[in-house]
Amino acid sequence: MNTRSTEMRKQYAFLLAESTEMRKHLSKMRKQYAFLLAESTEMRKHLSKMRKQYAFLFAESTEMRKHSGILLINLA
């Protein structure tokens, strides 16, 4: 019985060490997830700004094309 008890203690110690390692790994993964979530939020904000700038520049170029068309008509 003593041998069985020793073996069970070894298995328990091994499982305890494994669970400790898994908790450490999970903690690191949570931190990475939080960082990546914050990064993606920043990227979405930046992308939103870029879309607004693109829309503004597209509208400006449309106005410039209209103006150029009017000038060409007046020159003809």
C-alpha cells in the first residue's frame, strides 16, 4: 500500500505542477488577448478616420472634375 501511496503523491505533484503551468500560460494568453483587443480597437478608429478622409477627398475630386468640365465647356 505504501508504494501505491507514493505513486499517487507523485502523480498529484505532477498534476499540480501541470495545472500551475497551465494557469501561468492562461494568464499570458489573457494579457496578449487584452493587448490585441486594444490594438484592434485603435486600428478600427484609425480606419474610420481614413475612410472619412477618403470620402472627403473623393468628394473634392468630384467637385474638381465638375469644375474642369464647366471650364472646358466655357472654352469651347
